[in-house]
Amino acid sequence: METILVEIVKLHKYSNFDELYKHFDKVSLGYDKDDIANSNDMEIYYPKKEQEKYGVIGIEIRTVKEGK
């Protein structure tokens, strides 16, 4: 098992993932540079109804230390 220690840089609050995806490049969202980023990908984890009810938060992190 691998452990990574991270620092939370900032919380980004949006009404839905469509809005969040407009403000970040796809690599910073976890996609590879050759991938097609689509906010609908997040519906697997967060259905539209829940996004509408609660909104979404993007958690910007910075790696502090990698270990094993």
C-alpha cells in the first residue's frame, strides 16, 4: 500500500460539475492530456439530483510527501 501526504490548498465550490469543469483544465481534474474531459463522468459518483441539492466542491491539493 502506498501513502501520499497532501495539503489542501483551496476548496472550490460550484453548483454542479459543469461549472467546475469550465474553470479547470482537464489534467488538473485528473484526466490524461489525451483524454476527453466530460463533466457527465462524475454522475457515476454524484447524480445530478444530488449536485442540484448539495452543490459540488473541488478540493485542490498539493503533494507534501510520498511514501510507502
